[in-house]
Amino acid sequence: MSLTKRIVGLVALALMPALAIQGYNEYALRAARSEAVRAEAMRTARSVAADLGQFGRGVRQALGILAEVPEIRGKDHEVCTPYLRTLLDKVPGAFFFAVVDTDGSVVCNTLGSARSAYSLANRRYFQDALRTGGFVVGEHTRGRITDKPTIQLAQALAGPDGHPEGVLVASIDLDYLAGQQARAGLPYDATLTVADKAGVILIRVPDHAQWVGKPLPPAFWSALSENRGQVVDMRGMRGRMRITGVAAATPDDLDGITVAVGLSPASAFADIDAATWRGLVLIGLGAALALAAALLAGRAFIREPVSRLLRVASAWRLGNLKARTGISGPTEFGQLGEAFDAMAASLQKHEGELRAELARSHLLQERQTLMLHELNHRVRNTLTTVQSLARQSRRDDRLEGRILALSKTHDLLSRDEWGAASLRTVLENELAPFRDEQAHRFSLDGPDLDLPPRYVLALGMTVHELTTNAAKYGALSTENGRVDVTWRVVVGESGARRLALEWRESGGPPVQEPGRRGFGTRLITGGVSRELGGLVRLEFAADGLRCTLDVPLDEQDRFTSFREVAGGQPFGTA
């Protein structure tokens, strides 16, 4: 009886290090997962905030351009109404436009309402737009006529003296924004809440229709307001604990918008819980096998096997799961040794497989997210540019050439999987139709310089417009004209690099500065300044056009989500 107790005690002693290691692994894995989940919550909240900010920036740019259109500024009901109707379906998410006089009476809208049919004088966004003379983000409201949940974006119409002479209003469909976010790929079992500056729900995923327009509970709104830019453990609006990342849209885009993304701890730790259960089952099975073998052990030849078992147990206690007893055979101690070794091998294998599986799952998730964002970014930027060019087809016969130039630039980037392309290759690519037979008319002089995709697309379209204008009106329209392109990299005192590029034409017909800026000129200046943050200067000298570009090179290439369809070029070049 005494030997049996000692053997059982030995088995229990051997299991203690294994249980301790299992417990430590459980703690370490949970701590790592908790940190990863909190980072994911904050990253997702910031991504949604940036997404909505880009959407707001796009609508703001569109309203700023529309505010300069004669059909709008004239405030003629008969002219303004049909013009506003042409804007429907061209700004994603905007389902209503209206022009309002300074007294709040509606001049015209996309519904065709009679002039002064109703007034917006009591709307805060209208009052703020008149007061500031700029762009204003309203709060949640329901349209008086459409009865849709919406948020109003308003732009003051500046008069000749600089004072507002009216307000241009766009109504944004909150159901549309919620649908876009629901399809954007939120983490599993996540909740998304977007609130305006008063704490009223604008977007809620899931169950948007149930929550939109409702005020957040005071305690919940207070917690969000106090933890912007942080991750906090708090109960959601349904009472379940959530790991919540809180972010806010930038004031210049959608002022006062708060974004909260809550992740479920139960879902986040489900795979670790399952792995822990499997580990405990394996430990239990190993312990059962070890105890069965120990209880069947005989009293003869016991000292050496017991000594070896004790040595291995000591090694396990120190965390060395590679140690083995080396005892085998048909005897009781042989079976016990094999059971111990099998248990250690199972624990070691399980630990390695668990760590490898978690690492592999995390890596695959990151790669998939990166690939989806990259694909969305490139495709939607391309669609935005094509959409902008297509809108000019009624007034400009160079649509096909511009789209072909965009396609050639895409082909150039695709050769290196959208990694980068050299500036010289971009120039040669756009000048190829003329240089193949008249190479003596061109000069390219500058250092080798690789550019990221955003720079390649913007500079490619700029050079295409310059080349097309030169062929139609400038140096390339005569036999003796030529084009010289030079560029260099300038390093400032802070170490920041800038690209200085000069396009100079000579030998062509006399040049006169055009009376108005055409679409091509806006495409040249707008693309470089808006997309790259650079400066463009056009000099219409008599002996030939001169275009100089000054572009920062150290800004990171960025992802652009679906909202850039509204925030990019469709109205920025109209």
C-alpha cells in the first residue's frame, strides 16, 4: 500500500510542471491576444473614422465647386432645379441637394419644390453656414419632405463682397453609409456605432434601422467622449461587455463625428478556450495513462526506474519538456515510462502546434486585410478618375486619349505588381507616340527616381495633358518644335526631399494665355496639388509653354477607401 501511494504521489509530482506550463502558456496567449484585440479595435475605429472623413472631404470639395457654378450662384429656380437634378447618383450617398436664400427660404431643390415652398431658417447648420461663411457639418435629422434619416452638409455661397448670399445644402443618406460600413468587412461579432456631436446615433452596425436617430444612453456617451483615441473595456448598449476602440473624424472633414468599434471578448478568445480545453483533455488522458501504469507496477526492480522517473520529473519542473525517461518494455515500469514519455511528447507537440496555428492565423488575417484594402484602393481610384474624365465628354473630345493614358500608366505599374515605377519610364511611356519617329525633338534629363503608384498615376496624367496640348496647340504642332524635360531631387534643410520638374516647349507657334482655365489645365494643376500636395506653375511665354512642378517625395502612399469616390476627382475637376 505504501509503494502504491508513493507511485501515485510521483505521478502527481510529475504532472505539476506540466500543469504549470499549461497555465503559463494560457496566461501568455491570453495576454498576447488581448493586446492584439485591443489594437484591432482601435485600428478598425480609426479606419472607419478616416473612411467617413474622406467621404465628408469629398462632399465638401463637391459643394465648394458647385458653389462657383453659375447655375447655382444665379439662384434662378427654373435654371437651378434641373441642374441640381443632374447631380443625383453622381455623389454617392447624397440623395438631396438644395439652394437656400439668406432668409432661409428654399430657392430650388432636387425634388422640384416651388420657390419659398418651405424654410430652413431654424436649422442650426443653415445658421452656422451663414455665420461662418464656409462649410458646416450638421447633426442627425429627418428630412421634412423625404422623411429619411440624414445628416446635412452645407456650404455658404459667397457674394461679390465676400459675405454669404445663400447656402448650398446636401443631404447624406445614413442608411447608405451604414450599408457601406456593413459591407466593409468589420471583424466577426463586432459592433460599430457612429454618433454626431450631440450623441445621436448616425450609423449602427448591426441593426442600423433599429438604432439610427436614437440618442446614446448618457453613461455610454460620456464614456465615449472621455476616451476618444483610446481603447476601453465597457458594456455595450445591449449590456454585454465589449473591448471598444473610440476614434473621431478630423475636424476639417466631419467635425464632431465619433466612431466606436466594440469587439466581443468571447469571440476573440474562442480559439484559445478551445485549445485550452484540448490541452486539459490531453493532460487528463496522459495522467490517467500514467496512473494506470503506476498502479500496475510491481515491487521488484523499482529503485532504478523510480530514480530515472524522478530525474525526468525534475527536468519537467524546470520547464524542459524534451526530457524523456527512456524506459520501455512489457514490464510495469516500462509501461509507466512510455506513458510519461507519451504525455510529454503530446504536451510538447500540442504547445508547438497551438503557437504555430495562432501565428499562422494572425499572419493570414493581416495579409488578407492588406490585400483587400490594396485592391479596393487601386480599383476605386481608377473608377474615380474614369468617372471624372467621363463627365467632361460632353465638352471635351480628348476623353479616349485620357482614358488610354490612364490605362498605359496602370499597365506600367502592373509590371511590378503595383510596387513602383521610374520617373523616366513614366515620361517615355507618355511621349512614346511622338518619340518613336521624332526622337530628336525631345530631351529627357534627370536622375533615376522610383515613384510609388500614387505619384505615377498623378504625374502620368499630368504629362499626358501636357503632351496632348503640345501636339494640338504647342511645340509638337509644328515640324521645328521641341520639348525639353528636366528634373532633379532637392533636399531641404530638414532632410525632406522634393521633386523639381520642368517642361519647356520651344520652336512652336506663338503662345497666348487662354482666357479661361479648361478641364485639361485643371487636371494638370488639380491632380498634382490635390493628390501629391505639390505646386504647379504654368508660364505662357511667347516662345513656348513652360510648366514647373514642385512635389514632396517623402509622403507615404496611402490607402483610399470607397469614400474617395466622393472625395477624389468627380467634382474636383468639373
